[in-house]
Amino acid sequence: MTGEQIVFLVVAFVTLFAGLMVVTTRNLVHAALWLVAALFGVAVTYVILHANFLAVVQVVVYIGAIAILFIFAVMLTRRDMRDQGPQMNKNWWFGAVLAVLTFGGLYFLLQGWEGMTKTATSYPVGFDAISELGNALVSPAGYVLPFEVASVLLVAALVGAVYVAFNPRNGNSGK
Amino acid sequence: MVPLSWYLIFAAALFSIGMFGVLSRRNAVAILLGIELMLNSVNINLAAFWRYGDVHLMAGQVFAIIVFAVAAAEVAVGLALVISVYRSRRTVVADEIDMMKW
Amino acid sequence: MSFWNDPLKVAADWLLGVFTAWGMPELAANILIGFLGVLILISILMVLDIGLVWVERKVVARFQDRIGPNRLGPFGLIQPFADIIKLMIKEDITPAGADKVVYNIAPMLSMMSVLILWAVVPLAPTILGVDLNIGVLYIIAAGAIGTLSIIMAGWSSNNKYALIGAFRQVAVMISFEVPMLATLLIPTILAGSMGTAAIVEGQDIWYVLLAPLGALIFLVAAIAELGRAPFDLAEGESELVSGYNIEYSGMKFGMFYAGELLHAFTFGGFWAILFFGGYRFFGLEKVSPFLAIAVLLFKAFIGYWLIMWVRYTLLRIRIDHMLAFNWKFLTPLAFTLIMVTALMNALLSGTSTWLYVTGMFLSNVLVAWGALEIARSYSRRERERIEGKRIVEAGH
């Protein structure tokens, strides 16, 4: 077992544990903080995969923006900061069964696929994945159209979120 | 080296955990948390396929970046909806948001 | 290759020789040497941090026409050590209603978010933690962890003032990350790389001459990110007592405080690295790496001094004014500036150096002038509207 494998296993187990805590913790702020831990684990996984740009973007976007947004939303949607009542709906066992079945099914499907045991070719020395990625994102032969559509989607989401969450009664008349 | 299968099984497990969260939590914000886990597991797969395929083909990373954008948009709109519902109904429990039932 | 030309490599090679002679496998020895390097860097930073306490207190005193600490030791130099002893022997309180784990993790994260920034600081041509090819984004990522630590501190303290302070601070930090990221892209465009080392190497002409407005916006965004005056509404003493760290005492508070000081110094350093040539100063960096470090520290101190100057001169701004300033003025301005910089860079890159520098400089001045004109006409209209309203009200 190499060092990389040990690191991967540790990160994977920490991430999965954090993920389990996200879906089972009663306290929602804790759930959001566990989500941060899980997302950080995913970022480390990207580093192991040599996808440095994705790792940093993961930290910036998910931990810096999305997780903070979640924490804000949790705090804004509770009159007092405690949790009342059950956190699971009454069909939670059905969800659990379905989740286990999904994992089993995916595992079974993947076992039958011949590319499953593939090992990576060694990472090319001096390969600049970031400029390659940048070129791919903006070149017409690459992915400029999906990239532009994604930015339009973001603007639409921004406008939509402001519109939906805007409260005309005590909105920013400001005077 | 880590074999590809480890990444895929890891991602599958994370996906299942996220799905459990989506299916079983009552709080709408917690359901969104589960969706985030599912999106992340997909991203792990995309990055792993990029690394284990030809690293000069950037499709995996590009797709992962688009997923980031979609996740950000989804969270922004989703949480705005949750806050809006909370304002009018004083609840974020998904079972109790049932105005469209009748 | 002597010690004076490349101290880091010589030391690492020597240590590797020692460790392998002890029978340690090479990989383990390399990992150990990496850890030792991090430990030494962090230790130096913490010692520097103690010095910063003294510098800050002395400089504040000068700005406020006082003398500052002057009792302990020459020029009060022993004062920060006394401060530390005081912080250490203070009772370490965890409030009864606090969320204990989160409450105790928050100060560590706060300190960590500053220390990890130094991994990408190029101290000298050969002395650099990691030559990350995404160094510029890494700065923002570290800031994200700082944001998280503040919200954790504010929430877990179980105190209304702490929570409101944290909300305000996080709102400010998230908002000002946008213009900051935008201005970080300007050195990226000019150097053609996101790595901090490449950005310093690319500054044959300091980028402050090519993008003076970018440097200014970066400084404003950095001050906001630090939560210092005039952006210190998170700790507005008059209404919030002290902000997100109100419940912290002893060394836990000390970690927030030290983290804030070091953060300010670090941003002074990044300002120097991104816009003022980092360790470069008319070829001095080629003489010796130690001289290069001295140059960088000197420039960082100038940036830090500027941040302090702003802090102790300007008044606190109200939160809605500040967010409006960010979203309606600074962010559009930063984005315009990126576009103009990219365009001018592409147009002028083949021409002579003089034309290039003047063109870039003038385009920056033009953008700044245009932005100020728009802001002035807007404020004139706003003033007329309010004054006109007041006259109508008085008439009734």
C-alpha cells in the first residue's frame, strides 16, 4: 500500500463520515458545518487527482459561498436557534433502504465494467492543466458555449434569487 | 497508485448518503444539503475520469466546473425559495408546505 | 551553490543527508524536512506577530498624538510579551450556552486561514513554500476559511451581539471578495500566470504603474476583508460591544487578535507582491536571498503602515452604505478595469515599453475619472432629490 493510497483512504473515510453526519445530525448548523468538512474532503480528493484548479475552486465556491449561504439560511429560517420535533420524516427507513440499494446497484454495475480496475497513467511532467483548461473553456473548438450558458444561468439565478427572496413589505425602501 | 474503482465506489457511497438525506430529512434546507453531497459525488467521478482517461482532454474538468456553476445557482434559488416560503408559512418542514395539495 | 545563494536548498540537502545517514527512507526524510520547513516558517511568523503588536500600538499612538507603550524596556519593546503573559494567565472562559466544539475550533481556523496564506508568499527567488500555479485563487480560498471561522465564532458563542457582528462581517467579506478576485485577475492578465512567483518574476515594470486603479481597489477590498476601519462595523463598539469575538477570553481571543494583525501584515505583503514587485528592488534580490527577504518585508511593512494609516484616520461606514459602495461602485469598476486592462494589454503588448506603460496608466486614469464622474452625478441627483423632498415637507 503506497502513501497515496493511505492518504486517499483516510480522506475518503473522513469525507463519508462527515457526509453521514450531514444527513443524520439533528442540529442543522452542525449539519452545515459537517457539510463543510465533507466538501473539504472532496477538495483533498481533487488534489490527489492532480485537479488543483478544481480543488481551489471547490474551497472558494463551496466553502466560501455555498456553505456560508446554508448557515445563513438555517439561521434565518428558525425563530429560536433550537431544533424541535423529529428531523426525519416517517418514511426515513424507506429512504435508507433505497440509498443502500442504490449503492449496491452501482457497486454491482461497476463490478461488471472492464474499465473498473484501470490504473492511471503517470501524470505528464510539466503538463499545465490550468492553461489547457482555460483554453478549453474559451476556445470555440472547446466548450465556450456551455461556459457562456453557465454564466447566463448564474445571472438568471442571481436575479431570480433576489426576486424570490425580496420582501416588498419591509424591503429596502430605505427612507 | 489508487485504482479507479476506489474513486468510483467512494463517489457512489457519497451519492447514496446524499440521496438518503434528500429522501428522509424533513427540513427543506437539510434536503438541499443532501443535494450538495450528491452533486459533489458526481464531480469526484468527473475529475477521476479526467485523470484516468487522457489528461489532455479537458472535458471532465470543464464538466465539473459547469456543475459548480449549476450548484451555486441551485443553492441560491433554492435557499431564496426556502426563505420566501418561511416568510409566508412560518415553516421550512417540507411535509407542511402543502398548499398545492388541494 | 553556497548557503548564501540558496539557503533553503542547502539546508534541505544537508538535512536529507543527516536523516538518510540515520537510516531513514528518503521519502520519510523529505516529508519530515517539509514539516520542519513549515514549522520554522510558522515560528518566525508568530515571533513577527509579537513584533506587530508593538508596531501597531506604537503607530496608533503616533496617529493619535500619543507616545504609546514606553514603560517596559527601551521604547516599550517588552510590552507585547507582557500582553501575552496577561492573555495566557487570564481565565479561559467557555460560555455555558456555547457550542463547545465549534467555539474552540473557530480561533484555530481563524489563525490557520492567515498562516496558510504564507505558503504561496515568494520570500525570495529561491525561497517559496509552494509554487502553486493557482496561487492567486489560493488567496481567496484562504479567505473563505477565514469567513467560516468568523461565522463559527459568532454562532457558537450563543450571544446576540456576537451573531450580529458575525453576520455583518461575513456579509462584508463575501461581498468584497468579488472586487478583490477581480483585481487579483489584473496581475494575472499582465503576468500571464496565476502563480505568485511568476507574477513577481513578470514585474520588470511594477504593476502599480500599469494598473494603479487595480492596486487601489485591491487595497480597499483587502481592508474590508480584514474588517478594519473604516470597514470595522462588525465590532462597532458603540452598538455591538466587540463583534463576533465578544465571548472569547484569554489566549482564544489572543488568537483572533494575533490573526487579525498578521492578516493585515500579510495583505500588505500581498499588495507588495502583486503590484510593487515583491522582493524585487533594482536588482537587489540578485545579490542575496536574504536581501530579497528584507526588501519584501520592508515593502510589506509599508503596505501594513498604509492599512494602519487608513484605519486610524477614517470613520466607520454604515453597513448599507458599505454594501452599496461595494456592489454599485467597486464591483462594476473592478470588472470594467479588467476588461480595459485585458484590451489594452492585447493592443499594446507588441509596442515599445514607454508606449505600453503610458497607455496602461492613462487607461487606468481614464477609467477612474469616468467612475468618479458617474458617482458624482449620481450623488448630485440624490442630494437634489432629498433636499427637494425636504423643502416640500417643510412647506406642509
